Amino acid sequence: MTDKEPFESLTAAQTAEQMTKQTQGAMENYFGWLQMTMPTIPWANTNLNRILLSNATQNVTATFAFVQKLSQAKNFQEVVKIQTEFMETQMNSFNEQARLLGEIYTKAAQDAMKMRK
């Protein structure tokens, strides 16, 4: 198969559609679980809770969008491009999320140390 040959056959299109539906179902289940679980954790109704829920929502939404784009790829070259863009975007997002959580944990540790004094 060359880069110019159609990547998607009838079977591949059906498989991609099925994967998209399964991903959407999994995403809905995950968000339902998050909505039920997050209020029960000790830090409910805090900034940390809101950030964690926002990060999870952002990550799952990005993954769903990735699967949709991937299912529409016309050839292998597009698959590689879509996957590369997704990985780059997710790494940047992960770095930002980790930085923000690190700041929150650092501030919490500093506040705890101030209270000990």
C-alpha cells in the first residue's frame, strides 16, 4: 500500500464508526462516574477538585476528538500526522496540568508548614 492509496475500506470505515460509538459510550460512562465520585472525596468542593475534573474532562474530550479524526483518515500518512499532532498536544496539555497541580501541592505544603509553626 502506498501513501496515496485509500486507507479506508468499507470494513475499516465500519470499524472506525464502531470504535467511535464505543469511545463515546465509554466517555459518557466515565463522566457519569466522575460526577458521582468526585463529591464523595475529602477535597470535594475545592479548587483542586474543580481542576482535577476539568483536567479529566479535557483529556477525555481530546481523546474522543482524536479517535474521530483518526477514523476519517484517508491514508497512512494522514494517520501518522493525526497521531503526531495528538501526541504533541497531549504532552503539552499534560505538562501544563502537571505544572498547575505542582503549584497547588506546593502551596498546600507551605500552608501546612505555616500552620505547624
